[in-house]
Amino acid sequence: MWDYSEKVKDHFFNPKNAGAVNGANATGEVGSISCGDALRLTLKVDPETEIIQDAGFQTFGCGSAIASSSALTEIIKGKTLDEALKVTNQDIAEFLDGLPPEKMHCSVMGREALQAAVANYRGEEWSDDHEEGALVCKCFAVDAVMIEDTIRANDLRTVEDVTNYTKAGGGCSSCHEGIEEILIKVLAEKGETFDPNAPSKTAAEPEPIAASAGMTNLQRMRRIEMIIESIRPNLQRDHGDVQLVDVVGNTVYVNMIGACSGCQMAQMTLGGIQQRLMEDLGEFIKVVPASQAQMAQAAKAGG
């Protein structure tokens, strides 16, 4: 498990303002269940003063997403809409006494939901700036504009930072080159040069407590296999399946079979498996399709 602060745990186990607000006159929705996180924020705003009288949330996601949503509603109640719009994702994280680096994207989602709700109240058309041809991460539907804005707002410098704050690149990793190009562009605006070997923004922060710490290699392999086995029934219901082929360091090789083989959602499925493994083991894991040679070797070893 991750090294969560006591406030994160409290807002997860005892979320504040969960559910839709009665008499809400502003609604903001961001994310999607298929991408792993979704948030619906409802507000009750005084029409004369534009003060947020009440706020509620409905979140589909991990513990950090629920805690971040709960924290956001506590922060913005009593503020005017303009004051609320000044709340940043860093404010949400600081309110919770910090979030694990890999969970900062949850605070970013909260900020976007607030922007969407305010636009909805004011009768404005809000979009998450997805532009045709600008989608960088197809696994989690993250566009170039969001990545650029998040880099600027949080002074990000590495691909790992971008993944932690936006989820982009956390699935199949095929968009890492595109993320680097955006980093080069944004850093150049400040007269700085992108360094692919630069330490992560979060490198000096506390590391997650690894559930795999103290495990032997065999125990770790069995743990990974058990987690994948727990995921398989969900895929089998849709006539798909996944098999563990090999584990090399932090890279887990799997074979997608049945309806999952060649499916347009395969990359999202891999991303979901990867997220589950990282949550359980408390370490960075990369899940990728196995090669034909690896599958042949595994079949030979098993047969």
C-alpha cells in the first residue's frame, strides 16, 4: 500500500460531503469510468453573492480520488466562485498533508471538476481542451493542452512527473516520446533545457511503503500471479482473458487472449492491470504484451 497521510485515510474512510447536493444549481463532471477515475461535483451557489453554500461529490476511483474529492468540497464551501477557482491541485494535496507522487493526478481531476461546475453555473461551455489531433495519451485520454497546463502549474520536469500528475504515459508507455516533446517546448519557454536524466520532482519525497518489501522473488512472483488471477474473472465475463507470461524486474509480461486479443480497449485493460499491481505492491510496475518468443518459451517450460 502507499504511504498515505492520516488526513488522506480519514477522508477516504470517512468522506465529507459524499453524494449529490439537494437543490444543486451547478454540476461538473470529469474523467471516465473506462479510464479508471471519474468525478461528478455538484454545488449549491447563492445567486446573489455567488458563495458556494454546499458541495457534494460522487467519485469512481481509488482511495486518493475519493479523499481528494472530499477535501475539495471542504475547501470550497463558503468561498465565492472566483475564490474557489483560485484553488489549485497543490492546495488540495496540501490540505491532505500530501499525496503519494503517483496519486497527484487525483488532485488535478478535482480542480478540473470545479472549473467545469463553475462554467456550468455561469452558463458557459466548458471543455477539458481536448482538440482533434491533440490527444497524446490514448490509454487515459489525456491531451496536449492538459499536459502543458499541468507542467506549467506544477513546475514538472520529467516524464515520470507528468505521469504522476496526469496519468499520461502510465499505460502502454507509447506516448512517452510525445510527453518529452511537450516538456521540451514548455521548458524552452522559460529558457530551460529538458534533461531526460533529471531527477523526478518527487524524488526527494517519501517513497511509498512497498507491500513487496521483504518478499523473496518467488513470493513476489506468486503475489503478482494472484493479483492477475483475481482480475481474470472480470475479463472472462466478456469472453476475454489474460495470462501471466513472465516477470523481469519491474516489467510484467502478459498474454491477452480471447476477446481481449486485438480489442480496441486492450491498452486500457493493460493500464488497469498495471494500476492494480502498483496499488497492491507499492512499487512502479510496467505491464506489456509478451512477445511470441516469450509465450513459446513459457509454454515449453509449462509443458
